[in-house]
Amino acid sequence: MLPSVTGIEVKTLEGKHFPTIGELTGLVSLLLGRAEAELKNFSPHYRRQYAVAFFRQLHDEVEQHRTVQTQLLKHRQHTEPGKVLHEEVMTHYSAELKKWKERYVLVRADYSLEIHENYDSFLNGASPKIRLLPAGGAVLMSEDQYSALADRFFPDPSGVSEENAPPMVSMPDQFPVYLWQPYQKHSYFCFHSADSQKRFAAALGDCIRHQNHDYQKKTKCEVRAFLEAVQFYRQEKGHYGSWEMLIGKDVQVLSNLVMEELLPSLQTELLPKMKGKKNDRMRAWFAIVEDAYNVVMSQVSTGLAALEEECRAATKQQEGLIRSDMDQIINSKNFLAGKLKATVSQPAVKFCMENVQPYLSSILEELMGPISSGFSEIRFVFETEVNKMSKDYQESSSIDKLKKGLAELGDLPFTSLKMQPCYRKVDVLCEQLQELRNRFKFSNTDRLVQITQNYMQQQYDYDSSTLRKKLFQEALVEITMPTIQKSLAPNCKPELQRFEQYIFADYTNFIQVEHVYEEIILQTLLSEIDKVVKEAANMKKHNLFVDSIDFPFESQSSLTDSKTLPGSIPASPAKHLVPPIEDANPQAPGNGVPESQDQPSKPEPALPEVPESIVPAKNDQQEPSAVGIDPGITINAESLTVTMASLDIANEEEEEKTQENAIHKEIQAPDNLKEIRDLITVVRLEDPGDRDPESHVELLEQEESILKEELRTLESDRPENNEAGEESGMASEK
């Protein structure tokens, strides 16, 4: 409970001063204390996850992992963070001056928003007056929308509604844009036309989406450790599943954790002491919250930087041990998995089959419609732009216009207003998934929508089937996994501590029982999710196709020692590829768990095998499904004009089948050596670069020899042409 703030009364009389955080007795000390306490409680989780993340990083280097093969075409994103994506002169409300000023505003490729005094000052290299990173923000385009949101975050204890109350900020024109940011100062813009209003609102929406989730794409050891630490820290408090305030960078996320617990106390202590009109009290309250947030962020930033440096130094000292004992560490983890799954697998499978599996197909149906509709709209927008560019060039024959059209086509994903119709197709998910709140306690549909929209911005129709299946699987995990975790936690989590005895003392920093526990639960769920997605692909629902390449899956709970793909976008705090967990003693009876309770000898650990009860079974008659891709790989819109024929994938597949049939027909009746050589050239579609030159030539010679032998056999089997067949065979040999 906050200390008593007696004697403070917020008045709204003209000329009176609203109290700041510093004028509220004891409040700054309280904020600093809360932030320090949160860091202290969070630090053990971060230290553990940092060591595990560092081990994974070295494991990838030692094993020389390669990026998993993907069917996605690559897209070169803007490599210059300073590139301007949107710029406009508009009217901006200056809170310091309490006046509206005309400003030059721009959005850069790192999705930051800069407000300059004017265009000339920008050209002269002056620093922006304001730079915003609008993570967690909301874009509103009417006074009613803004007032409704403000009321939500201002729990007025008086409960008295004021009729005909003036607006919080009076707009100078009829086309406003409000930028709401939690715990931070709100921004107000105004325009002379609806078109300008819509363009800027669309650009702001892109900024918010990317500022919310781009940090989680990073594969740095510090980022992976932080996100996993947040996940386990919240689970320790009984919070499972995605968190609405997991947005922005690490300092902002940890500050959000502090404010989440601090805000109710602030409301209880301060709101009843505020006097005056509602709008004035609301302004004073938002100002106090902003000041409190800044105090917390400053403390968290300093503490988190020190914690990172401490962990960096500690793991650097352990690098030699990790590199020398890599195999022993992996086998120790596999031995632990064999012990742990005997306790976890059965209840996990039982709960999943009874409470999750029956609903997976219906949830997938709800997801497929809007998401597939959004990707179809992307194809339509792209085709429209291509047709427009082609028509303009045919009419003018201007090379300059063609170059300009190609440049605009390359920037299409970053032209916010043109992409809006595509994004709106997915917005309906927020309403369609409402019933998930009751069954699976899943409420963060905004996160699901925003991540989907970010994926949509990164590609076109070439790879939509593969990418959509990836999205469906990640969404199904994010929706249903927390239910399983929360259900199993009361019985399983208290037992985890006793399994720490199966880890060598030297390796306890690199192997965490809770990680292996999460892996087992995740793989149990994935085996069922994989089935429903495969079924949808086999039935070609919403133009889904079965991929010819098997992709590993990555998800929030895949906390393993395996590789995180470069450039991957985790759906939540811990996204890594999940390799099969292996048993240390596959010969022992009972769920692959060794009967002996002794740890395998350290110098020569037994080579493990994969336990069947953990790894999802594969159907030999089914194509391997796309259970994961590298979301960092996207489409290069600038090169799309060179490969426009790829737009119609179905037609291409049909043509390829026709060509293959024609090839098979030709192979059935070769008449001479030249035809045989031609067939070898046609049939061997493999890239010669995949093999070294000598082995490639040797393979071709072997195939040629086999085909010549088959030709001689065919000719010799014709009695009436036996003599001619022999002559033909001799001629072929010559």
C-alpha cells in the first residue's frame, strides 16, 4: 500500500499549479523501491535463461547448423533505418505551449515517428523536436473514440458524468488523429482533408504494429533470455498465455510489469484526493501516471543494463566448459527428459485429448477464413498495381514511367493506405474469436491480428499457403497451450524440483528442468495440431497445399537447446525450433524411462534415442507438413516483375505435372544414344552446384550406362528384330 499522501488537493482553478510527482510526498521513493524490488525478483529468472540461451548459441556454432530450407521467396526489407516511409506537413498540438503548431512529421523505416519544427529545419539536419516509439499505442479518428478510451483508463471515484463537457483538446479542424499511448503522453494531430487523415492514421498503425513486435524478432542472446525470463516470471505468479503488455523493448516490458502492479495502488491513494472538473482531473491523473512511468523506466533501464553485463561476464567464463563438454551436456538433458516424461506425458496427453483436441478443427476454421481472405486481398492489390503499371507503360512507352512504377511496386508493402484493405480482412478475428475467452481464457486477439498483419506485409501470393499454415499452427499453440500449462501446473510443477538430481552439477546452468517440461507439453500438443493442419491442406481448404518440405515448428513454449532461425519472429516470449527429446536409455521398460536411477557416466555418455511417446508420429503415406518456417524471410517486391508468372501457383503445378508426364512418356521408348543423352539432361533437374563436379559427372555416366543396358534389353526382347537389335546395340556401344 502506498504511504499516505495527506495534504495534497488537486484544484483546477485558473492559475493554480497541478502537483507533479516530485511534489507528492514519498511517491518518488515508493516508485524507485517498487522498481528495484521488481528487478530483484526478476533477476534470478533472467540469469537462468541467459545461461541457457548462451548455451544454445554456442551449440548452434559447434553443430554448424544451417538455416532450414524454406519455400518462401526472399524479400529485402529496407536496410536503411533512416529511410523515410511517410512524410507530411500537418497541425500538431504542443502540450508545452498548449497551442496548435504546423509541423513537418515523418515516419522512418525503423517505424519511429519524428516531429520537426518545419521542413527546412529537417533539411538542415536539425534534431526532431519530438521522437515517438508508439509501442502499445492506439490510433483514434474521432473525439468520441478518444473520450471512450480515456474514460476506461480514468476510474473516476465520483462516478458523476458531466453532460456537454468540453473535449480534452479542442481541434482546429474536422479531421483529427489521436495517438493514445499507455502510461505516456498522448499526441494530437489535425488535417484539412479526410485523405490526409487516413494516410497518416494508416502509417501510424504500421508504426504501432512493428514497435509492438519487432523487438521479439531479434535472435541476440540477451533478447531470447529476456523474453523467456518474462514468460517464466509471469508463470510463477500464476499468469499463463500471451500478455497484452508484452510490447516494445525490454525496458518498456519490465516497466509495464512494475506499472501493472503499481497502478491500482496509485488509483486508490490519489484519485479520491483530486478535486475539480472531470477533464481537469483526468489531465492531472494522466500527467501523474506519465511521470511515474518515467521514474520507473529510468530505474529499470539502469538495473537491467547492469544485470545484462553481469550475465555476459559470467557466461563468458563458462564458454570453455560448454565447448569441451557439449555432447555430455546434450546427453545429460536427454537423460533428464527420459525421467521427466514418465511423469508428464500421460497427464498431458489425457488433458489434450479430452479438452483441446476436440476443438482444434473448429478454431482452425475460424482462423482460416479471415486470414486467407487477407492474403487473397494482397494478391488482388498487387495485381491491380501491376496492371496499372503495365497499362501506363503501354500508353506512354516511357522508360522513366516504367522505372517509377517498378519503384512504387517495390514500396507497395510500405504504402500503408494501399495495404489497409488487406489488413481490415483480418481485423474481424477480434470478434470471431470472442468465445475463446471462456473456453481457453484467450483474450489477446489484438496480438494475433497484428502479428498476422506483419506477416502479410512481408510477402505476396507466392508463398501464402506455406505462410498461412505457419500462422495457423502458431495461433493454435498460442490459443490452447496456456490451458494445458495451467491445468497441469498444480500436480506437475511441484514435482519438477526433484528431477534436478538427474543433471550433472557442472551442467545445472545450461539445463533447466522447466524447459524440458515445457518441451514435452508442447510436442504433445503439436502432434494434434499437426494432424488438423495436414487434414486442411490435404482437403485444400482455402487453397492450402501440402508442402514438399518439412519445416520445424517454433512457438512460445519451445524452450530448447536447439537453433533459433536467423530473423525469426517469435509469436511470444520464447520461440525456438523444437528437436525431438531423446531418451538416455531406450532399452528400459515403461515409456522409455530407464529403470536405474543413476545418471549416465560423465566421460562416456550413452547415445540416446528418440522416445516415441514424445515425438509426434509420422504417417508414411502423408506428405510432411510445413510445421514452421523462417518468418524473417520475405518477398522482394522489387523483383516481382521478373517472376510475375509465379502468381498463379496452381497453374504452374499443373503445368509441371504435364511436363513430367511428357518426360515419362519419352523415357519409355528411347530409340538412340542421342535421345538417351537428351533424356538424362531433361530428367536430372538437380542443381549441379548441389554436388561437386566429379561426382556429378560420375552419376551421369552411371545413368547413361544403365539406360544403354536397358535399350539393349528392349531390342533383344523383339524376336522379329533380334538381328537388327544386336546391330543397334553394337552401334550404340561404338
